[in-house]
Amino acid sequence: GDYDFLVLNQADNTFSWSPNRIDGEVSASVFPNSEGIDVHNRILNFVSKTNKELFTLDLAAMTWTSSSTLSGAFDLQPDQLQRIIGDSDMLYFCEDGGANADIHARDETGQYFTIVRGDGYSTETTGLAFSPNNKFMYIAFWGNSNIYSIWRDDGLPFNGEVAYTKYHAT
């Protein structure tokens, strides 16, 4: 098959796909060390670990935006992404780049909050996945290879009602 390279136009926040590798490489300097791609409803999200940014591409309008992922405890590098859809549309992030890497989420209003704290683990969180009913979150702490199954105390799914949430300071 064929493939094209993402090219961001910073002048008007549009983007295109180009078969030219050099155009793609020049554009990639805007989002170095990209990871964690998620697509839903023609919206593509990915992160730049180096710049600590979330990039959002509207695949229908061919426009893009970026926003910082630095928020409260979310102070390391964003990594893998996982979205779950339900009563609340949540985009979940793994974290890399130092001690105490956590799992964070961003709600549909753009507010960030911490789901799992990685206190005591000097490694990155990785392998984020959810059970089919979204009641169990599975994560790994990379350096020590521990894999966890996590559930909510209230028994609700991770895409359900968000109760008693402490959002990060903005």
C-alpha cells in the first residue's frame, strides 16, 4: 500500500497529508516524539512527549489544535492514549519521564484529573486498556513489569458518572 505524511500548517492551523517524506519530517519537528494515537468521530488525538502537548486533528474539517498536558500532577511526559465512550467521554493518558508516573484523564470540557497515582514506582505507566464493560482498567508499570487490574469502589464503569473528582488546578 501507499502512505502519506502528516503536514501541519502553523499559519492557519490546517493540515494535509503529503507523499513527500521531507515535508512530513519538517512538520514532525512541531510534534517531536509523538505517541498515543486515538481516533473517534473523525477526531484524531496524539501526544508529543517532548513538548508535553495533546494534538487534536479534525479529520473532516482538516484543522488542528494543540494544548498543553501540563496540569497539576500530570507533570511528566504524556504517553499512550485510550478513549472510552459512555455517559462521559473520557480520554485517558499514560505518563512517562520520571518517578511517580500516573494515569490521568481529560473530560469533554478539557479538564484533567488523576485516576491512578504511581507513587513509589520510578518508571512509566504503559499498556492502558479497559475491559469490554469498562469496569476494569488494566495498566502496567514498565520498569518492574507489574500489571494491575483496577476498578472503581462504587462499581461504576470508567466511562460512567464521575463522582467526587478533584480536578487539577488550571
